[in-house]
Amino acid sequence: MRWILVAGVVAANIAFIGLGSVFGYPDVLGEPPDVVLARFAANQTAVSAWFLLLAFGAGALAAVLLRRRLPDSPAATLSVYAGVLAGLVQVLGLLRWPFLVPALAASPDKASAETVFTALNAYLGTGVGETLGHLLTATWTVLVLVALAERRLWFDILGGVSAAAILAGLLVPLDVPGADQINFGGYLAWSVWALCLAVLAGQKVSK
């Protein structure tokens, strides 16, 4: 089952690279709505496919599956809920791209389409997918670290630092300088941590 977590991490990173190459993501989100919609329409099939892959990666935290490999504790139980919710809110935010944005990009009423697009980005993007996603992913990471019976200093530090850096994403909507770079670095570190977790999940974590 741990391979689902590995597949999710790999898929998310591949999708992120793909979106960066064909769509300029995530920097494109800082452009005006008309520019974003025009770029989306220019490569709609590829962009939608990459977002679907990214949504799969975001939804593959596999907290429920990992639950069986964590020692019984309140932290382990809470990690299930935090992990499932973290995946769910990110999937909800990402799926707007392949299922809602195509209609807006093709709409002849450009002004209305741009207004709806801006609202979707604020609600499903910044509010649900990013803000809740950052908070719940960091929470899930800390809960897993607490639940593991066998302490590994390097693993704890990597997980704790990546969780803290991910939380910097909460400051991005406030235009705090450097918050987006810290958040991005946090997710890269978290990807390494998650892959290590997948390896450790296949071993006996409690003696």
C-alpha cells in the first residue's frame, strides 16, 4: 500500500514540472484573468491532463492505509482525518481546472468569464486548495511524526522543517515577501520526507 504514497509524490512532482513547461504554472496565476484563460485555451488538453495528474498526486496521501502501520495512539487516529482532508481539499481546488475552466476559456462573454474565474481562484484555489491544503498537510505531517514510535532525528527534522515551510504558504495571500519561495521549498522537502516515509512504512516502525 505504501506504493500509493510513492506514486502520489512522483505524480505530483511530474505534473508540476509539466504544468510549468506548458502553462507557466504557478507563476501564471499572478497574471490578469484574460491572460491566464488565453494561455489555458492555447494548451487546454495538455494543461487539463497535467492538472488531473496533479490532483491524483494530491489525493494520494494514503493516510488511511498508513494508519495500519502506525502504533495505536490519538495522534495516529487524528492523522487519518487530517490526511484525508488534506488530500480532499487539494483535489477540490485542482479539479476546477479540467472541469470548470474550459467552459470559461471558451465563453464568448469574456467579462463574465473573467469574473467567475477570479471568484473560483479565490474560493477553490486560494481558500480551499491552498490555505486549507497547506494547513492540513503540515498538520498531517506533524501527527505522523508524533505517532511514530521509533525516533529518527534526521527524519523528524526533515518532516518538521518541511511542515513549517509549507505553512509559509498561508502568508502568500498577504503578500509577505519570500513566502511563496519558502512554501515551494517546503513542498520539495516534504516530497523527500514522504518518500522516506513510504520506505519506513514498509518496515517495522514499532519494536
